[in-house]
Amino acid sequence: QVQPVESGGGLVQAGGSLRLSCAASGRTPSTYNMGWFRQPPGKEREFVAAINWGGSLTSYAGFVKGRFTISRDNDKNTVYLQMNSLEPEDTAVYYCKSVRRWPSVPDFGSWGQGTQVTVSS
């Protein structure tokens, strides 16, 4: 099981942008399909986006509305989530995790600490 470390979250105004990073050590992470998930306060965790091992295939939740872009750099063992036009509804803890069943079902195992994204109105 890949145990990535999320970073890049923060506090932004509505309409702003953030770029999240999901990093793991070694070569193994680059062979996994990876997904971003988020958990708004008081709500269940939900799927955001996924990217396959080679970066040629992506999938997004409907609420993204073209605002988010998932990408990866396998040489750096890092997956990114570029988030533009952020809205208060995007406020959540964002997690990355390998994908067991494409595109939205995460692998087994514990979740990391995630990175907090807070969007103010």
C-alpha cells in the first residue's frame, strides 16, 4: 500500500487557486492509479479526481465543473491537483490515495493526514 503525503493546502479567497501535491518515496508509487478525495467538515469523504499510472487517463467528479486538473510527474513520484476558481463549498481536507477500482474506489488501508483547504467568501 502506497502511503503518500499531501501538501499545498491553505486559506484562499473565493475565486483563488491552489496546487496540491501528493508525494511518496521510491519508484513504486508511479505504477499506481492515484486519486484525490476530500472530506468537507461534518460530511463523508468523497471522490474528486483520478489519474492512471501513465497519466494518459483522468476522471473528475461532476462538481469540479472544469475547475480542477489532476496531473502527475512519475520521475518525482508526485501527483498534483491544480484547483482554480475555488469556492467556499470546496473547503475540505484533501487526501490522495491509490485507486483500487477505476476511477473512484480507493485502495484498502488507512488514510493519511491530508491537507486542509479553506476557501473564504
